[in-house]
Amino acid sequence: MKRKNMKNYILLNENAIFYECGFSCDNVVFLNLGSDKYFITDARYTTEAQEYAKNCIVIQSSDFIKDVQELLKKSKIKKITFDPNDFKLSFYQKLTSDIKVEFKPEENFSKEKRVIKSDKEIELLKKAAQIGRSGFKNLAKYIRKNGFEKSENLLHFKAIEKMSHQGKYDLSFDPIVAINKNAAKPHALPTSKKLKLNDLILVDAGVKYKRYCSDRTCTSNANFEKFSFKREQFFKNKKHQKIYDLVYKAQLNAIEKARVGMKASQIDKLARDVIEKGGFAEYFVHSTGHGVGLDIHEFPNINSKSDVIIEENMVFTVEPGIYLPNEFGVRIEDTVVMKNGKAQIL
């Protein structure tokens, strides 16, 4: 994956800006002009920005367009890079009017910079994963004691409560809680369906630790005494067990055989081949994984078309799934880091 060392660029994305200076907010423009960096925000955030934003000049502004244009003119640069995914058309049109600087679009250039995680980032991601696993344990405990005959809607609420540790941590995304037929939808919305003995239940959830995300999916058999989100699951329904074992085999094959130097598409194939040999290729409807970091979806993308070469300190999910419409679905997901040439589960 190409990674450029650009001198002149403009950022609007919160996580991209946080990566640059260690602080961000919901109303900021960040400029990198040669060796000079500017954090331009409004009066609501100036004090915190001055305290937390590192290696940049904080500018309080009531007119972002005017102040950014003045800085660009003062710098006398001819070109500046921006990510078109982050710009509203109206903002772009106003910013680029009456100025001679050329705005060069380059999609996802910040995510490309962040594709190789530092050792510090990996420690933060490990901590997020640990907190996430603890949240899953707390949710499993609730389901064992009180979860049966409760609706997906209520269990979804409880997933938010338990994963966030009663609000102590932000969530990486809105959790997915799906029972039986609903689990056949990869991004199922909760319903009034109630959990019953020996149902299949799928939960996809994650938390943030110091802005870094965790991401994990568990599929389990609902039983009273031994309910857990552990990987070893025993289903009373034989078809549930067959599909679960196949998906788990596919996931382990990809994790155990993934190597630095492979293409991302090869890791995707390691999972997909197992499911194809099992006769369910058409029911594995999404990619095998995605990068995780400050954003829940980063690079690299682990899919059948990606030629990205996997490198040391890349972090991504491995999450094969089989979805049988109007029956049930199984997905098993862990986040891994490439260390010493191999994949390690965070």
C-alpha cells in the first residue's frame, strides 16, 4: 500500500486530526503546511486544544473559510492535498473560491498513513480488546441469569450497558444482537423476538479505549447453565453445529496461516476456501476482514480483490460468516495484529 510523506495537506476528519496531534473535536480544520501545523477551531474548544493538541499552533476562529484561506495565501504554497470523502461540497466550493492554491484530491491518504500501527497503538488496541472481552463476559452473565424470554431490543440495550461497563467506555459501533433468523442478516437490527432455550444468538460489539477500537463477534447456543461467548460452542440443533464448526474452521485457518508478505486477498482466500469446500460459498456474503484503529473500519481491507501486501504491525479483523436466509447466520470475529510474521489475536 502506498504511503506518501506529504508536506501540505488539510484535514477535517476527527480521527485523522487526532492522529496528527493527539486531540480533536467536532469542529476543526487541521492544516499541515511544510513544517508548520495549525489547529483551527472555535471558542468552545480553544482551551482544551491549547492544553492537549501537540506540535501545532491553535487558532481560535469564527470564520474558518477566511482564516484557512489567509494561512494558505501566507504560506505561498501552490498545491495542497485533501480527502474528498471528508469534505462537504458547499465547504469545498467556498474554500477553493478566490484562491490560487490547487486542491489535490487523494482518497483515504490519512488512513494509508495509519495502516502500520506503532507499538504504542498496538498496546492501546490490546487494552480495548481486553475491555471488550470483559464486556462480553458481563453480557453472558446477564443472559445466563436474566436473558431468557427477553427481546432482542432489550438484549441490545443490555449489550450497550455491559460492553460500555455502565457508560465508562464509548462503543466502537452500535452492537448487533440477533437471534436465529435475524442472525442471517449480517447487520441485523434488533426486534421484539425473544430469546428461548437452545436458540442461536449472534452478538457483534466493541469498545473504545483512548479512542482506539475493539471489534469482536460471537455466535452462541442459548442454554441456561453454561451460556458463554467462548469459541467452543455446543448446539442442540445439528445444523447450527455444522455451520458453526465450518465457520470456526475457516477463521482458524486464516488466522493460523496468515503471514507477513501475503496479499490481503490470500488471507481472504484462506477463510473462503474452507467455506467453499464445505458447500456454502454463496452464503459467505462479505469480506473476511478490515483494518481496525482509531476508526472501526480502516486499512487493510481483507477481501478477494485486495493486492495490499500484509506487513508487520498491521491490525485487522478475521470474521468469516455463513448466512442462511430465513434460517440463521453464524459469524466469528477476532481482531489480530501481525507480529513476528504471524497473526496474533489481540
